[in-house]
Amino acid sequence: MSILYFLIIILIFIVMIGILNERFFHIQSDIALILFSFIISLVLLIVSKIVGIESVSNFVNNLGDFGFEEYLMDGVLCFMLFSGASKVNIRKFRENVRAISLLALITTGISSVFYGGVFYLVSMIFGLNMDILTCILLGCVVSPTDPIAATGILNKIGLSKNVCSVIENESLFNDGTGVTLFIFVRSLVVHSDDSNFAVLMIKEVLGAVVVALAVSFVFFKLMEVTRDPIKYILISLLDVSLVYLICEHLGFSGVIASVVCGMYFSVAYSKIERRVMVVDPKDLYKDFWEIVESLLNAILFVMIGLMVLGIVVSKYILIILPAAVLINILARSFGVFVSSILTGKKNIPGNYNTFEYVTLMTWSALKGGLSLALAIGTREFLPEDIYHIFINVTYITIFFTVLVQGLTVKKVYFALEKHKNARMRRMRG
């Protein structure tokens, strides 16, 4: 299937689902894309089985096997992260930097190990034939919250700017921790030499930051010498794509580098705002990145829905289904609880107490495309039955967090706000 052919199909999904949702269902748009893409994919799968026509079966199989990992990791991820990071509220980031750092580092690491330990118990009880390191590797896949899901969904449902800032910034930065931990544990699973986590972390993060800042500094100087807003767009595209490519080649975190590029351009761009208002009165630069983010998010969410066409259902699905959901909630809650203790009650954002903070940060932790890409990347070294467990667990986790948690997080947020306000009135009284 050609790229253009596939793109046409994706755009048909986006347009038709978008119109139907706008007219009849009124679900948050990104969630609607995943949900209805999933439903349509299941219908196509059933029809292909019933009809039994080879051309129909080939069409469905090709639709499900269209290079998701390559599209995300080797294609659009850097642009999506850049766009999300360029909208970061720097003042809010500084105010909550301690909480964000602990969530991105401590919570992700602890959640991964906790998840692996509990899943290992499930494996021993039900005979899934997974050792402890493989289970922890699975924890590394599903523990990082997804910046694309966070910025694409949570920012549109009415949460306060302070809460959104913490959730979005954690999601933007914790993928570096998650990917680094994934590489480290993977090296133990396959018995490779890359087994020093401290060295890997320093290399992945510091190397990414240095490359991103150095290259972005040079490219922003180019932006300052031109008065053409179209060149602003081209320079920013070149900056983030080149930085991502350099970092991936050198073994640094392209994810972290893309985030740093976005934040650097955001800060630097704000310093030349008066000049920009003259040379770019229509705000083409910001409008371009807004449109790119919306389009790429929509494509990604449809592709996640279509992925069900290529998934082999594990024979342990009845065990995996409840385990994936429950262990994910437990692991995330425990990780956030530990980071909240280290943050300190006085430094917890939003004047929340520990219970409120843990509940909100757990229920707003959406998973997305990055976890799916990491899971797909295990195909080359895991046994086939274990690989199918990884894909099944990851897909169930994404589906639950985006649909169930994503659709209810607004209600949870306002319930916690009500609980907080009542608690503060009691304290004042």
C-alpha cells in the first residue's frame, strides 16, 4: 500500500468521524478518533473474515501493518513534541519544576519497577512464562505518560492552567526517563553491554540537551536575520528534525532534544515579539504549528485505532485484560505517592493534599503512541508469545487510559476541586 493511498484512507477516517462526532456524539475529538477508528476496524476485520475474499483480506491486513513505529519514531514524533513544548508556560514550569522533575524521573522509574514486580506475580500464578526482567521491561513500555495524548486531550477539557502545566510538562519530560530505562532493561534482557543505567541516563539526557541548545541557538540566529515568516517556519522545521536525527545517531534522546528545541524556540521567540508583530502580523508561524499539531495528532489517533487490525490476540487475554488495567493504576498511584512525599506537602501544586494529588496525577496519566512504538520494538528479541502479550497489554492500557480516563478526568478533576475547597473551608473554620 502506497503512502498516498494510506494517507487518503486516514483522511477519510478523520473527516467522516469528525463530522459524525460533531453532529451526533459530541465526544472530545481526539478520543472520538481512537474510539470510532477502533470500532470501524473491528467491523472491517469481521467483514473480511465473513466474506473470505482475498483482496478484502489483503486490504485489511495492509491497513493494520502500515509501519506505525517508523511513522512515529522515524517520522513525525519530533514535530509533535516540538509543537507541544513550544506552548509550555515557562512561568508555570518554573513554579512547579520540583514536582514536574520528580514525576518525570522518580514516578516513571518506580512505576516501571513496581509494574514489573506485580506483573511477575501474575505471570507466576497464571503461567505466563515471563521472567522478572521481561516484566519490568513491560513496565518500562506502559509507565511513561504520553505527551501527545496529554497535550491533545487534557488541554481541551477545562482543567486549570496550573494542573495542565504539571501534567503536560511531566509528559514531555518523562519519556526520556522511560526510553532510557527501557534501553537499560532491554540490554539486560538480551545480555548486551549497555547495562549502566547512570551512564545511559547522563548520555541520553545531557547529550540531548547540549545538542538541542547548541543547534537551536545557531538556527534561531538565522531566524533573527530574516524578515520572512515562511522562513521562520522552515528554520524551526529544520532545527527540530536535524536535532532529532543527530541525537538518534549519537545515541542521545531525540525525545528530550525535541522538547528542549520547542522550549528554546518558545522563549527566544517571545523575546522578539515586537518585531514578529511587524513582519508576521497574521501570526503564520504559530498558526502553522497549531495546524501541524492538530493534523498529526489526528493521524496518530486514527492509526492507534487501526492497529487492532494487526494485533494477534494472546491466549492469555482474559488474564491480561484486567491485569493491564489494575496494575497500571496501582503502579502509577504508588509512583506518584512516592514523588509527592519527596515534593513535600507545601510544594504540591494546586494546594492539593497527598490523596487529591495522587488521585489526579494517576487518573490524568494517559498513555499513547510512544508506548505502542516501544512495544512494537520488542518484536526483534522477544519470543512470539511474549511479544503478543506485550502488544496486548500496551494496547489495552492505551485504550483504557484514553477512553475511560480521558472521558472521565474532567469529572474527577472537579470532584477533587470540590473536595479540596471543602477541606480548606474546614481548615479556615
